[in-house]
Amino acid sequence: MPSVKNPNAPSKNRLAARAAKARKTRQQAAAQGQLARQGGAIAKADARRGATSGLLPTSGPRAAISKKRQRKLEKQLRHAMKRKMEAEGEVEMKDAPAEKEKKTKGDGKAEVEMDVE
């Protein structure tokens, strides 16, 4: 009787590829830990992509984020924080008058001046 394979199970090739990828990522993570213990040494692969001590590589997963991407990420984070604050009930007062401090000579006390628009 011929053996019947389960059609819903992943193939042997996929299983082998998945295991190889997991092994590779585990090995890379261990290597990064070793380099960190050696006082900031640089991996050969990173050095090939332009990394030096104190500088990240110019490409690959450990490359520095571009300034444009940093701005976009900061904007996303600010928006997420604002949504979170609104969900918790904290609301920013937009119509409150701004306060200015005015220094006086003599007694050292400051007068508070309100701008009402």
C-alpha cells in the first residue's frame, strides 16, 4: 500500500529551511552577544558594509535609520501617545491663556502676566 502524505503539513524542504533559518538567526544573535562582551568589536559582515567603532553599517538589519524615517517614527509615536492620553481621559487644554513671567527689580518677586486673546 502506498504511503499517503498529509496535504496540510509543510514539506520536508520547508521544514529544513525553517530549521536552518532559526539556526542561523540564533547563531548571529550569539555572535552579537560575544562581540558586545569584547568591548564593542565589529562583526566582519558589518565591517564590510562600512561599520567602524561607534558607527553602524550603512545597510543591513543593524544599519542606522535615516533621518527622514526617524522623523516619521517620532511622528507616529507622538500620535500614538496622544491617542492613548485621549483614551485615558487626559485632554490637552488648548483654550487656556498662556502665562508669561515678568521679572521686577528690587524685591525679587515675579509678576505673572496673562495673555487673553
